Amino acid sequence: SINLILSNGKLNNVIVENSDSDGLDFDFSEFQIEKVNVKNSLNDCLDFSFGKYYIKKVNALMCGDKGISVGENSNLKIDETYVRESNTGVSSKDSSKVLLANVDIEDVENCLSANNKKQEFGGAIIKTNNLACKNYEKKLDIGLDSSILVYKN
């Protein structure tokens, strides 16, 4: 797996397969990424904390926990999101904000989740349009002081 800490920059194409933990993990960083493909991670496919991130296209397949996990006061924007076979498609927590366009999630327990896990942070936000979610147990999982706004279906 890849873990970038206290870094910033631009990446064109990131591919991670068969990770024993998080596939791609960013901490205290700021990145712009063209395309990310993560497949078969035992934990989260993508994990973001304490930073600002923008991605044009994400493919997260066979994630042990979350397809995309965003926490600890982070901001993430993704233009095109594709998640298959994970517990949760996209999770925002602990004062984080996630903006998604063109979301396609399938074979998950929860499509989108926004909540507060750590007491030193507040709730979380997910805003999205064009949400397609198939084969799920719960479409939206919204915790205390958190919100999920879906503009189109």
C-alpha cells in the first residue's frame, strides 16, 4: 500500500492492488489526482485525513472496509466515483466534507455514511449528485450532527 504524509502535489495515475491494509492513505496532505484504481485492499481502498484532496476519477474494488474513507477535518472532491464490493461505499466523518459528482456504488452494506466518531470533532457532510446505488442494505447512514445531501438520483 501507499501512505503519503505531510506531502502535496499532483499525481496522474495511481494503481494499488492486493494491499494488506489501506490501499492508498493520505495524511496531513494536499493533492490533485487524475485517476486512482485500488483493488483488493483488506481495509479501506482509499483513506484521507487532515487535508485537502481533489480527484477526477476513482475506481475502488473489493475493499475490506470502506471504498473511500474521509476523516479528521478533511475536504475531498471527486468528479467520478465507482465503488464495488465493500462494507461502505463512501464515508465522511469527524468534521470532514465530501463533494461527489457521478457516483456509482454497488454491492455494499452502506452506500454513503456521514457521522462523528471522535469527540474532539463535529459531524460530517457528503454532498452528491447523480447517485446510483445498487445491491445495498442501507443507502444513507447519517449520524448525529451530520448530513448527506443527494441532489439527483
